Amino acid sequence: MAAKKKASSDKWIQGAIKRPGAFTAKAKKAGKSVAGMASAVSKNPERYSPLTRKQASLAKTLRKISKKK
């Protein structure tokens, strides 16, 4: 049973990513990498829309997850 519960909790990512590739496209348009764009958004959040701030936060979270695995 524990394995079943873990499998369902791993699927939160599908619900979290609403627009796949949108943040990457914004980063490329700005001439930055995804990590660089996420860092820039974190440093100056008032310059970016709430959606972009959420996308940057998710990008950082996903990066942390991939480093752990």
C-alpha cells in the first residue's frame, strides 16, 4: 500500500505544470537560461507578472527535485 500512495504523490507535477515550455520560452526570449531567468525573477519580483513569478518558483522547485534523484 505504501508504494501505491507514493506513486500517486509523485503525480503532483502533472497538475502543477499548466503551460509546458512557457517559462523556457520566456527565458530564451530574454536571452537567459531557465535557471538564469528564475534567478532574475527572484531578485526583482516586482518587475514580473504573478504568473512568471509562480513559474520561476516551480522551475526552482523542479530543479531541486532533479538534483535529489
